[in-house]
Amino acid sequence: MRVHLVAVQTEVQALHYTSAEGFRQHVLERTLSATQGLPEQEPRLVAFPEAFALPLLFWLDTPPAVREAKTSLQAALQLIRENWRAALGLGVLSPAVFYHLRAPKVWPVYEQAFREAAQAVGAYVVAGSIFSPFMDWEPTQGLHPQGKRAYNFSLVISPQGTILGRVPKVNLTPHEQGAFLSRGQPGRQTLKTRLGTIANLICLDAFHDSLIEQADAAGAWLVVQPSANAARWEGPWSGDPGQIEGEVWLREGLAKKLQNRENLRYGLNPMLNGHLYDLYFEGKSGIYQAGGPLALADSPVGDAFVRVAVELPDSGTSF
């Protein structure tokens, strides 16, 4: 069976994040464009970049002073100051209170936009990621956080608009540690679907052999790597200025990790780019097999779609 894999490369633009309706339309339009022209009856999986929904924390229904702050820290502090009574009432005695303060407003917008988009195109969707406490729902409490920490979370959504998994990032970058995020626990990164088992390893997680090994051992045939690379693609690599960032991604990334695996066959790597306060992202989205890319975006900046049709490994399941 043929499966269509689509990586959605996206440039951050504030106008898409200032209202719930604006974000909903942005997600829907990107998903519709990503799947335009694909055969109706053939399954598809669409993946958005890491931190795709992060700007909602700062720009959704917030005053100009927040949007015009010079750094994300200044923006977060401004929002906390303007809502200090609500922040105190949360009982979160750490800087992670910012995420708890914003989650009740932002999480439903993030979740609903991607659920609607998945239904609209009949696709499995990896909804990028957002920084948030673990948000749960039950009739008595409604939407509520579990615990006092915050994580880099990604949703995996079915073509019926059902959330199949809330996947936390395990290995954090220095930027994420400085943003007071907590390390997620391994174990939620692989999901069994009607397309077989897939893995969602957020950015740095897919560079770690241990998580790739777990995904392979769980029988995953696909690893999705939503990424937001805070470096110039053609600039010096953060780990060694003598090497080029993009060259290291292509040499050490999914193409290498997929080699000689028992089950893993393909990798899907959507990349965020553009400015978010004091951070700047670049990266060429790609779809990989062992040894090299099947397709790469032409540029590490700007919006793009990378699409490849692959044969689903025989797993004894049907779509």
C-alpha cells in the first residue's frame, strides 16, 4: 500500500497567531495545500515543525507591549505582570508558571485547529509542538494540567480528528532548559496506528541512538522528527564551528539513523524557520531513507512542502 508523506516547512509570521480564528485558518490552509492533488483513497501523513504553535503563547489575544518585546523572556514577564493575581492562584512556584497561565487559553486553540485540519483532509497529522504542562480533560475538572511542570509537547492526530498521543520531548536543548521546560519521559514516543507503528521524536530526540533503538524495537517503520533549528543552515555548527550546520544535519541525522534497522525505513523532518523574538530558525525540510534524502526543500527559509509517496511495509494491518 502506498502512503503519502508530507513535511510542512513554515516561516513564523505573527499575523497567524494573534487570534484563534487566524490560527485555525492558517493550519487548515497549510494542511489543505500540503495534500492538494493527492489521490483521495490513498492514506497520507502530514507533519508540522517543532514549536509551530509556540507563538500562540505570546501573541494570542495579547497586548502590543507583549508582541513588541525584544525577547521571549521579556514578553513572558510582561504577561505574568499583567495577570499576576491569576498567576499566584495557580500555585506554581517556578518560572514554569507562564506556561500554566497561558495553557487554558492556548491549548484548546492548538488542539482544535489540528483536529479540524486532520478531519478536513483525511490525514494523520503530527501537529508540530507547543510548550505546555501536560493538559488532560475529564468531566469533573474539565481541561486541567497534571503536575506543575511544563514540556515541549507534540500531538499525533488521526484522520478522524482523534488525538492518538501527547508526545513529550525527552532531550532538551540549552534554549529549552533556559526556558524552564522539563525533560519528558521515554515511552510515549511510539504509537500504533492503522498505518502501522510510527515514532514521533521531537528534533534532538531523533539524534539520540537510544530513542531510535526504542522506536525500531517497537516495530516503527516511520520516524517523524518535527524540528526548529536555531542556527543558520549554511552557518557554523553549534557543536563545532569548524563544521557547517546543514552538512551535519544531513550527515548525522535521519539518513544515518535509519541505516541497518530492523523496522525503521523512512524519516520525515519538517523544519520551522524565521524569527521569534531573539530566536532565529533555519532548516531544509526533508524526507529520508537509509543513506540519504528522498526529497529536500529547495531553501532553508520560507514556506515549502516536501512530499514523497512510499510503500507501506507489510505489517498485517489495513488502512
